[in-house]
Amino acid sequence: MACKIAELSLPDSGDYVLDHREPANSFYQSHLHSLADTLLQLGRRDEAVEMYTKCYMLTPQDPGGVRLKLEKLTGEKYPCTSERLARLPVDPYYMYFQYEDMPIRDGYDPNSRPDYDTWLRWEDSYRRLLILLSHQSWFVMNKMKPEDVDMHMSLHDLTETALARNEPPGFRANFARIMAEGHSRHDAIHIVGDMLLRSLAKAQEEESETE
């Protein structure tokens, strides 16, 4: 019952992954984990394994250590997040590690326009994860700091979301004009995204001055 109640906090669409930094997601993940623990204590091993597997598949960061329980119960190997983190020179608190062995269903290519309706259905944490995946080799090669990686993902997410909504009005037309000047779509994202970030920073500065 707790899991069913927690599920009400999740999007109607199945296009999401759980992120323990999001309160609603953490609520569902923790109840899912607790249900698996309870089933195991009741001797319902197969059902517990099913719940642990669902929890693991939905939560790439595995904050509850589900991977180790699954390995003990099944004798099979599951990808170790800490091993992937150890290979990258970044802050392990964030999702800046390689996901080749994780069940990510979608992809993002900055040089191809995503389906706008689908983009807007995805949670921001999932959009940022896809952006990360499309850039991870470049991030690692350039040894980017976590704050710079975060800013880069925010720029892409902000720009693609603005394009999907065409907000502010005329944003798509301005983007098309920049591409017509000979820039790749990826470069155009950086150009208009930088403008958008500067505009937001200026607006926030003006708002703080009036308070």
C-alpha cells in the first residue's frame, strides 16, 4: 500500500529514472526498497528479488545498496557504481559516471532535434542524464570540474526546453537564424543558451536590487 501511495507522486509517463536528490523519487524508492526487505523477511525470496531488481533498474545511483543484496541473493554480478566513479576525476555525489551498463532507454544528440513532446514529458533529472551521456567522453577528456559539467548540462537543458516550448516567443526563429548563419545545431545551442543564461542572470540581479 505504501508503494502504491508513493507511486502517485511519479509522472504518469514511464519516461523517467529515479534520482535520490528528488524528494518524490526518494519517497517511492525508499518504499520500494522497504517492500523488498519485508518480502525477504517473510521468506518470499523471488518476489523480493523482483522488487530489488525494479529498485535497482530505476535508481542508477543505487543509494540503498540494492546491488549488493541482489548479488548475494542471485549469485550474479551487477554493475558497481563506485567502480565506475573511481575512473573519473569528478565529484561522486553527482551522476557524472559512465552508464554503458545501465538500462538507459533513450538518447540525446545535440545536432539532432529531439521530439519536443517527449522532451517535455521527461523529468529534468533524466534530460540532464541524457545530456551527460552525450558529452561524457568530452567531459572526461577535458577533466571538467563538477560545477562546469553542471553548468554545461543546464545550458543544454534550458535551451532545448525553451525550444520545445518556444518560450520566450520567437525563440525558435532566433535559433533558426543562427543556424542559417552556418553554425551547427550544437554550436547554436551554446550561442543562444549563453544568451539565455545571461538574460536570466541579469533579471535575477535586477530583481534582487529592487528588494
